Amino acid sequence: MKKIKFLAGGQPFRSTDFKVIQDNALVSIAEMLAASSLGNTVIVGGLVFDFAALHDPADPITVPAGYVFDQVELCRVPETSFTYDAAKSIYLRLTISETSSRTVGGIPQYVIEERMYTVIYTATPILGDVLLSSLTRLTPVTDVSYALNQSHGAIALQAGYAATLGTGMYAIANQHGDIMILCQFTATVAAGVVAILPTQHRPASTVIGWYKNVSSIVPLEIRANGEVAISGASTSGDNVIMFRFNKNVSYTL
């Protein structure tokens, strides 16, 4: 949120300064709503991005602008674009900027300070970065954000497995930790790790799921390190994984 810095020795005001004051009065309403939520940081609006189920990794991915409340104040998040990389995850990083230079007592000084968050797409977050997919969204339980509408490019299959639909395994998610993995493949080995999910799709602990090996329904494991491990795969036909889970909940047999 933008704040006016009051400087000693006299300060020339502009009409844009009063707009900051007016905007901040409206922002307080959103802050009161967000302050009543669970969790440390919540998404108040925006930051909703849809990927096609078979997204071309060469296409740029855009995270629209939005707002988050971090239990201190409402902060904007500018729009950001990047190219898909299965090794990277989307984080928010707090930044503090100063703008609107004025000359006070013959010395140039900035009179507007803003706390905001920027989208960081990285495999090596720093202390303080917040994983975007871990944040709660300030929306009713009936909101469309519960739909699975965020998908990444194909996740490469491991040795011994070859995709027969698309080019790998696909993971479709929403803002609440629900994830569906989809994969149709042939196998030369009956047991092993089919694929490794990117960080943002990995469960906190092992999830037990199911897949079809041509004629039977057999179990699979989705591990905390992202490994999707199977046994009993058919080596003479197509195997199909289509399983939905919540990465924050453990499922056991």
C-alpha cells in the first residue's frame, strides 16, 4: 500500500498526494475483510491464471496483477510474465519502493513509500518468499476458484515409460491445493517412478492413489519428493493415471 512520508522543513503537496490518501481510505474496507481470514497472507483479488491442459512450454505464462493482505496491510502485486520451467515455482516477494521525488530544503527526497509484492519464478527462493500456491484466497466456498483451472506443460516421464497421449504427465490444480494428475502411457518395466511432480504440486506426505493397468485398478504412490511411483503396470498396453488429491491432506489405504 502507498503511504505519504511526511518530511520536516516543509513539504510541497500535489493533487496526486491527496489521491493516495483517498485510495487508502477505500483500501481499509478490504483490509478488515482480509484480517478476519485464517492464515498469515491471503489473496484478496486477482492472481488467477489459467493454463491450457496441454500448454506449450514455449508460450509465455502471465500471472495477472492482484492484491494480497499480509496481516500488515493490503499490498498490490504487479502483472508478471515468464516461460514455463518444471523446476521452478511461483513465489511472492515483499519489496519496498520509494517514488515521487520532491525538493525539500534544496535536497531531493522521495515522499511516497509503497510496500508491495512481486512475482518471483525461481527454483531457489530466499528467506521471506511466499509460495503462491500455498496462499488462501479470500473467496466464498462456492467460488469458481475451487475449479481445477491451472495446468502446466507436460512433465517428462522417467526411463521405462512413454506417453501415448500428449508428451508426458499433466497436473491441473486450483488455488486450494486440489490437484489432478493425468497420464496415459506404455511401460517396459512394471514397477518404478513414472514422473516427478514440480514443487508446487507435491503433497506434504505420501498420498495413496489408483490407476488402471489396462484391465485392473491398482495403487500408486505420490510422494513428498514429487515421485509418482507405481507397480503392476501393463507392459503390453496403455496404462492410465487419472487421480485427484489435495496436497495438504494425507490419504492412506
